[in-house]
Amino acid sequence: MSLTPDLLSELEILNLFNLDSTEIGIKIHRDADKNKILAAKRLFEKGMITQSDGGYLTARGIETAEHVQILIKLLQIK
């Protein structure tokens, strides 16, 4: 499996979420980068976020975002 631009965009969206509180969501505005808009729609279709333009993480989304954010932190260690 390769890291496609679509997959990277989805990872970037999941990395935006604050995992300290499930009551903090995000909003992807309609004038945002097209790749971010489409990534949010794909994450919604995969059942990871509650709205096609962001919203909140679902239980599946929380678990996925945790893994994404841990991986990013590990890769940023120098």
C-alpha cells in the first residue's frame, strides 16, 4: 500500500482533531482547499467523522486519529 495524496489528506484531517476532548470538532469551510473538502467527505463516508464537512470524531474516528497522531509524533522525534 502506498501513501496516496488522498490518504495523506485524510491523515492531515484526522491530525487536526484535539483528542483531549470529544466535544471539540472541526469545520472544513466550503472555500477550503479542495483536497481537504474531499478528504473530509471520504472520512464521513468511512464513518470516522459525524459530518461531511468535519463535525466530531466517531468512536472509530477517535481510535484512528489516536493512531495517526501517535505515529506523527513518533516520526517527528529527532
